[in-house]
Amino acid sequence: KQEVTQIPAALSVPEGENLVLNCSFTDSAIYNLQWFRQDPGKGLTSLLLIQSSQREQTSGRLNASLDKSSGRSTLYIAASQPGDSATYLCAGSYNNNDMRFGAGTRLTVKP
Amino acid sequence: ETGVTQTPRHLVMGMTNKKSLKCEQHLGHNAMYWYKQSAKKPLELMFVYNFKEQTENNSVPSRFSPECPNSSHLFLHLHTLQPEDSALYLCASTGQQGGDYGYTFGSGTRLTVV
């Protein structure tokens, strides 16, 4: 069964801190892994997409890594800002045309 | 806007009503999806369409009926819903099966069944 787990479920940090969000998946036959951001009551905004052949992707202060052998992905946020407060979701895409989501990490960055 | 547009943004309906959710994308994507997001639960895949053909129905009750008239439009027809069906319904699209280019989501329809 293709399951995706995210820890921690919630995280609160002071502004300026670097932080890491974790994602693990049970099925290593992952096609790609995508990190999303979701603000309360809104849709999902794609942050980074890592193909199965890649190890990491970077966009601004965000860096996502993928280790298929260990079934893990991390999202690193540098110099966090209050505007980064949101729920972060990771999702693994499989060849059966399905994308499995984790339950998300709710991040609060305090000014 | 992400390129995937969902209407309405909010919907309140009674259990005997019939309503429809609409999703539209002009990204040239050929696959479209309906997801349900309930409070404190991971997103649940409901339906998948590839080139207008339904390729997956994830054990969704028949009170939810999808329709995909063309590759750019996707509907979710609702009838005789239950209060537990209240949730955020999200539409997504992707350019290729398996999501080589990732998934693009709409802003969702917040559905409340009273």
C-alpha cells in the first residue's frame, strides 16, 4: 500500500530560524514527489517537484531532497518568515495515475 | 490563479438538493482529478480522467457523479448528500499520466451540507 507520512504534524518556530519538514513514503516505486503549500481554506500551491531520477530541487529559500532508497523526502526552509506560515503537504506520484498525500505539517513562524 | 479554476468557491446545500461543481483548466493538460479534503484527514482521491475517459473511481458513493465533456472541463454533480460530505473539494490537472510535470490544483470549493 502506498502511504505517505509527514512529521511533525505541527511546528512553531521564531522568525529567522532554518527548519526541516519530513516526509516518508512506503513504496519506493515513486514516479515523482511534490511539495505543496496550503493556506487555510485555500487550494494547494506547488512549491517543488522532484522527479524520481533527481536528488533535490531548489527554489529561493526552499530546498527539497529525495532519497528513494530510504523512502524519505525533506523540505528545508531557510531564514523562515511569518509569511511562510501555512500547511505543507508532500505527495508521491505513482505510475497508476495516483498521487498519495501526507496529512501535512502545519507551520507557524512567529514574528 | 494557478490556471485551474473552480466554481463556486463556496456552496451550502440541503441534503435533498442537486448541485454541480465545476473545474476548468486551459493549461493543455490531459488528466484531471477530483480530490476531497476533510478536516484533519489527508487528501482523498475521488475520480481520475485521462483524455476525457474515467480511469479511476476510488470507491466513491454514487451520490457523487463526475462528468468530463472535454479535456478542459470537469464537473462533479452532487445529489442527496450527507452532512459528512461537507469538505473542501479540490480539482487538479496534470500534463501527462503519472505527473511528469507535477499537479496543478484549483482553489477548491468549500461545500457545506446542512
